[in-house]
Amino acid sequence: MLEFPHDVHTHTVFSDGVGSIADNIAFAEEKGLKLLGITDHSHYVVGKVFNRYVREIRRWGGESETTVLAGIEGNITPNGVDVPDFVARKLDYVIASVHEWLETPGEYLELVKLALVDENVDVIGHFGANFPHIGFPTIEELGEVLELAEANGKAFEISSRYRVPELEFIRECIRRGIKLTFASDAHFPGWVGNVGWSEKIFKKAGGGREDLLFAEFL
């Protein structure tokens, strides 16, 4: 049983997931989550689809005992995060993630820095998932990222899917007062709530309720 039962990174048929919003909520309830976030990919949820997406989250969430937040996962590109102001205003939060294939950790960090100064972004998604493939940044480079996050009030998710960030990075977030979230990155309803690794490493790093971004819902 999770001590901090939440999962704020899940996908549905509105992007590349296979279940409906109602399906994700049903599994969240079954697994005893107090908080669920629906965060479909921004490039799928455009135009009239976006309005329907938000309406369905509000509708099904309103019928659930689990708190359901409307979010989105934006792409961090060289031109910034692809979530415009009018979209962010209708949502509860925005995750920004790097999905591009890059050659070096420096390129990756430069993209993340763009998101860290974007007023619409709340959470950086699966930070470091690329590092095993492109190389690991230096402690000094990671320090620059942490300083930006701290200065701009951004959070990092702890991704059970990718098992990132690393323990020492999470510890440093906690030390600096940078908030954290748990994330399954579920693309199947049955994966919703699979955040055991997130909670385990969070607690190993010394994290408590006060270190979580959405603590008020837990």
C-alpha cells in the first residue's frame, strides 16, 4: 500500500494510450489512489479535441472519489514548450518533457532549461531518461538545472517507468525545496498507479509529504 498514493502522469486514447479517461480513473480507484492526473501529449490534443478532452476529465473526475486533475504533457523543442498560454490556463498543470533524439547531455539540458523558464510549465517529465543513451552530465551541469528549477518554482517527476531521476538528484531536490511528483507514465489503464519505485526512491532520499507538489490532495 502506498503511503502517498498518487500518479500524475497517465495517457489515454486522446493521445497514444489505449484506455479512456474513465478507464484510467477506474483503475486509480481500484488501486486506492487519492490523486490521478490525466496528461495526454500536447500534439494530439489540439483544436476542438482539446476542449472535449478537458470536458471529459472534468465530467468523469467529478463522479469519482479520487481527485482527478486535468493536465497535459508538452514537448520541449528548440523553440520552447509546445503548450500555448490559452491551453495552460484551462488546465490544472503542465508537464514538459524531452522527446527528441539528441546526441549529447548538453543538448538535452539546454532543452530542459527552456522549460524551466517557461511560466506555463509546472513539472519536468522523466528527467534523465536519455542519459543512458547519450551520456551523463557533470555535477556542475546538473547544479545549473537545479538552480533554475529552484528559482522558478518548478517540480520534477519521479518516473517509475524510466526509473529517473537518480537518487542523489532527488536528494538534492529535497534539500533545495524543489517539489516532486510520482509518475507511472501509464499508456494502458492497468499501469495506472504503478508508482511503487517512485515512492521507494523518494522515501530513500528522505522525502516526506511536504516535498510533494500536490501534497494537499494526499
